Amino acid sequence: ERVEAIKKTLVDDALNAELVRNEILSRTDQLDQAAKEIDERIKELTTLTRFLGIVVVAILLACLVFITGKIVTVPIRRLFRTVQAINAEQDVRVPYTGRSDEIGELARGMTAFQDALQKVRDFTVRQQNTQKELFERATSLDQILTRFQREISSVAQALSTAARDMQDAAEILSVSAQENQRQADAALGASGKASNAVDEATAAADNLA
């Protein structure tokens, strides 16, 4: 009964471990799904931000070219190349931010856009690192649970083998006990017969006297 109780306890522990493993895997899948959704939203936001930035800059550039003509052609061309570099995720410094005219306002607006885009990129990197860390933790937990299940299975198998050996030994002891009881009964019968013979001899001796 004790062995059966131990086996039952081990089986329950194994089932609980499996439930915990399934729960961890489920939560890991949920985290992966949430991380993917965040990545998709970040990509959409980045694309929209870039598109809006390019559209705004293009409109501003067109207005400035139309108003000022050839006076600002060189700065505008340089700013446009800067926008292309920012869109290509190159680390560039926006020129003309110190000017007090429309070119300076445009340059400062591009700087703000560049800063916002950099924040989005940094957030994306952090999310990717977080997702990688969660995946590594889930993988480690899965390996631990797998090893635990193998150890539990080995212990359960060893206990089952020991239980069978104990059962065989108990059967052997039972047979031996039965044989000993039979021999004891035979010895008891022989002792009774010897006692009867002694009584008869004693009675015969008394009669002779």
C-alpha cells in the first residue's frame, strides 16, 4: 500500500508538472502573439510616420521653392537629401537648424521628426530584446520540465520494479511459511505420538510392578 501511495504521488506530481508546462507554453504563445502584434503595430506606425514625414517635408519644400525660388534651392536640396538619409535609417545631422527663416523652421521640424523616428526604432529594439528574452526563458523552463519528467519517469519505473520484486519476495515468504507450518504440524503430530508411547510404556511398567 505504501508503494502504491508513493506511485500515486509521483504520478500526481508528473501530471501537475505537465499542467504547469502546458500553462507556461500557453503563456509563452500568448506573449509571442502579443509581441508579434506589437511589432506589426510598430512597423505600421513607423511606415505611417515616415510617409507622413516625407509628405509634410515634400509639401513644405514645394511651398518654399515656389515662394522663394532659386534663393533657397541649395538648402532645400540639401534638406531633401537629409530626409532621404533619415528615411534610409542613416545617422545624419539636420542642417540649418539655427536659421530664423522658413528653412530653419523646416530644419527644426525635420529634427523633431528624426528624434521621434529614433524613439520608435529604440522601442522596436527593446521589444525585440524582450521577445528574445521571453523565448529563452520559455525554452529553459521547457528543458527543466523535460528533465524533471524524465527523472520522475525513471523513479516511477524503479519503484514499479521494486514493488514487483517485493511482491515476488512476499509470495516466496508465503510459500515458505506454509511449508514451515506443515512441518511444524508434522512435528507436533510426531510429538503427540511419542507422548502417547511414553504414557503407554509408563502404564505397562506400573502394571509390571
